Amino acid sequence: MKHSFCILLFCSSFLFSQEKDITTTSFKKELIESGRKAYFSKKLFLLKTITTQVDSLYQKTNDSILLAKYFHFKALQSKLTYANDSAFYYYHRSKDISKEINDSMAVGRRLLSLAILQREAKDYLGSEISSIEALQYLEQIQPSIYLERVYNNLGLVSEELNQKKEAIDYYNKTLDINKKTKDRLGYLFTINNIGLLYQKQNQHQKAISYFKKGLTFDSIRYKFPTQYALLLENLASSNFLLGNHNDEVLQQYYEVLILRIKQNNLIGLSTTHTNLADYYKNQNQNQKALFHSNEALKHAKQTHNNKRWLEALKNLSDLTTGNESKKYLEEYITLNDSLFQNERRLKNQFAKIRYETDKKEKENTVLKTENEKKQTEIVYHKQQKTIGWLLFVLSLLLFGVGVLFYFNRKRKLLYQAQLERIQAREHERKQIAKSLHDEVAGDLRLLHRKLEKSNLVEEAKRLDAVKENVRNLSHQLSSISFKKVSFRDQIINLVSDYYDLNFKIKVNGLQIYDWLAVDNSIKRLLYLSIRESIQNCKKHAKASKIIINFSVRKKYVHLGIIDDGIGFDTNINKKGIGLQNLQERIEELNGKLTISSEVGKGTQTSIQIPLNGWTNKNTFS
């Protein structure tokens, strides 16, 4: 009687408010908040009354937010009556209306509700898709408890899909957001979920650490008794599964049982009675196990808790004998088959609703397109002159593109010819190097031996130095080949030749790129540039460390060389023959060489070469 009086008083107050100021924003907010409270307190009749009031207010104001909220409350009614297919349909309607008015928060929340329904119906793939779509809307907004819950749902879905690592990642993401939202309930649920994940993997010590972490949180027993009961029961379960069948576990189960009776938490009671049945069954106290199994079955039926329903039937089948055991087993098999078929039906129903709503959206798009087409036809004649001008401009653009293509083609051909000249010159250098090494150095070697035999030791030493200079010159002139030894290996060999404890060389980016796609002339230039820089660093800069950075972009390849040597004043020092030759080689390939240095601060060398020869030297950045 007291509840009925409150409901009538509430409805009367709404009617009075409507008559007084039906269009006020404050009234709309109060109405929506009252609907939420009615759902969470499971007052179905009150929720239906408020839903009717929302519809009535929408009819008078034509406020789309109210229409979206009307379908939302219809979905909540369906949830309270366990009509999940209807709930799914109404959530979809609410979500689509919120999309039309660009209410990202409402869209994200409805998608989260859809994802939870899909997960509960074991449509895990559908739940994952809805959750990810929800993220697209909620991540546009500041971190919220709804974003936190989406990641939590993704963690639960990943668990069911046996993706343990992904589940942990999602839970950790939830905890990161929780630090900003400071949602204490969300934190406790996530800690509990992580503990359950480890419990399912039989990592009970890890699971227990998380349950205990939750149980020590901010006076949880008094401030959050529901979460306290949940964590305490899971702690007891992990200890039981570890083989700790002591009085402490039993006391914890009974403490949870008393709390849930006080809270009238029927879903929780079905779980607690199941755990107690398992405990007594393990202790061979079959009468007590039988009692708790019957209690679990009763509460599971009341709340449509299918998982506990099946577990209770299985326990009753094990604890009874003869026809009674057979009856429970047959009921178990029938229910299991029925649930499987119902889950499949729900999945199909969810898919059908998604299909129909998507189809309707497409039909609306077609209608919108037709209206736009009619409007286009009305202004068609006015646009003819504009179209003519556009065609003229387009013709000019096409002509310009053609001219640009011609010049780019011409430039590419010139670049190819330039590469061929460079290759020819490299061939000449190779021949000269071969002659110096095989002929001149060989003749000097014979003459050196004759001088030694003639006891002309000083002259022999001078000739030996000349021979070494000729040999070094032949090596410098010799062309680098990347056919037998790849570019990567050539660079590694070069670095290895110079590397020691007092002269360290670090290379970045060499392994990332496909150097086979880069022209040999460019690779040869890069090789020679590195060799010249290393020699200068060791000989003149007194450097102890060199960093070589490679990067290949869309249009050019970049080589950066940094050393920690003594540096020099670039305004005073002139480039030596080696650097001058190097700059000429770079310019031949339309490249750019930049050297930055200060006394005492080392030297930075930057080389950029266009990959196709089209890039102008002045356009590098």
C-alpha cells in the first residue's frame, strides 16, 4: 500500500508539473532521471508510467532527445521482464535517433547496452563490434565511466573468446581511465574481473591477490556491500579450488549469504547457494548439499540465471538416485538444448534487427537523395553557365597537367642519361683502379725487391710508401658492387672495418628499407659518403662516436651523419678534395649536401638524394 501511494503521488506530481510548465528543460531532466531511478530500483510499473509521460511530452514538444529516451525506457522495461530481443530492438531505435541529432554520448551508451546484451546472449563477435563502435563515439568526449565500461566489456568478451592477453590489456586500459574518472564501483568491478580471469586459468594465488586488493578498498564492507559480497565470495571460491576446505571458507560463504538475503539479491543468492552446495558435496554432507542445490535452483529460476540453473540441476542429479536423479538429468539436458536454441535465436534476431535498421537507414538515404535530385532539377538551368565555365577551367587544368607530365618525363629521361654517364665513369674508374693495382703496383713491387737485394734500404722504403699510396688510390677508385654483396652487408663491413672501443659507430634505419628498390648509383654515393665521413672523423675530427641515420621517404633518400669530434668553423675551413669530389657526385644526382659544425660541438652532415631525379635541389626540406 505504501509503494502504491508513492507511485500515485509521483504520477500526480508529474501531471501537475506538465500543466504548470510542460516545456521546461528542468522538468525534462527530472523526468529522465526519475526513469533511470525507477529502472535501477526495479519498479516496472513506475518505469512504464514515466515512459508514457516521456512520450506525451515528446508529442507536445517534438524534442528528439525525448523520443530517443522513450525508446531507451522501453528497452529498460524489456530488460526487467527478460525480453532481451525486444530490449535489443528498442536500444537500436534509441541509438539511431541519437545519431541523427549528433548526441555522441547517448549513441555510445546505447551501443554499450547493445554490446552487453549481445555478450549475455553469447554473441561475442557482435558484442565486440558494438563495443568498438561505441568507442568511436565515446572517445570523442572526455574520459567517462561509460568509456571505462566499454573497455571492461571488451575484456569480458576477450575472455570468452579465449584471448587472455587482450582481456588483460582491456582491463588495464579500464583502470587507466578509472584513475581519471575515480569511479569506485567501476574500479571494484574491474579488479574483480581480473581476479576471475586468473581464477578461470587456475592461477588462484594471483586471483586471490586481486580479490584481497578489492576487499581492502575504502571501507568497502559498509560503503559498497554488494561489491564486498562479490569479492568475498570469489576469494572463498579460489581458496576452495586451491584445496583449502576449512571453516574460514565456509564462514565467508555464509557471510555472503546473509548479506545477499538482506539485499534481496536473488541472482547473487543462486550463486552463493551453488558454491555452498559444491562445498558440502566435497565434504560428503549430501543433505546440506541437496538443500543448497534446491535453493540455488529456486533463485536461478526466479531470475532466469541460466548458468546457475544448469549447475543446480547437475548437482541435484549427482546428489539424488533412481528416477529422481534421472528426472533432474533429463531436465538438465532439455534446458541445455533449449538455451542453445534460444541463444541461436537471439543471435539471429539481433542480426535481423541490425539488418532491418540498416535497411531502413538506406531507404531513408534513398528518399533523401530523391528529394535532393528534385531540388537539383529546379536549379538545373541556372547552373548551365557555371558548368560551362567549369569545363573551360577543367580543360585548362588538363592542358597544364599534360605539359607538366611532358616536362617531368623529359626530366626523368635526362636523369636516366645522367645515371648512365655516372655508371660509365664508374666503369672507367674501375679500369684505372685495376691498372694501378695489377700493373703499376706490381711493377713497383718488383722494383722494391730489386732495391732491397741491392741493399738500397732507404730507397726501398720510399718506393714501398709510393706502392702503398698507389694501392690505396686503386682501392679508392675501385667501384663498389652490390650484386654479390648487398648494400646492407657492404655498410656493415665498412663500419666493422673502422669500429673499435675508442671509435664507436652506430647505424640506424639500415635494416628497415628495401634497398634493392634503390638505384645502385645512389647506393654507391651513400657508401662513399659514409666512408669519406668516417675517414675524416678518424683522421681530422678526433671523434670517439659516430651516428649514421638512414631514412627513405616517398621522393628521396636521406643520410645523416653526426660525430662528437672537435668540430670546425664552417666560415673559415674550406672543403678538402675528398669533400669536393663528394659534393660533385651528389650534385650529379640532383642531391644536396649540408654540413653544420661548431668548434667543440662536433659535426653534422646531411645528404638528400631524390629517388627518381625529379625533385629540384632547392625544394628539399
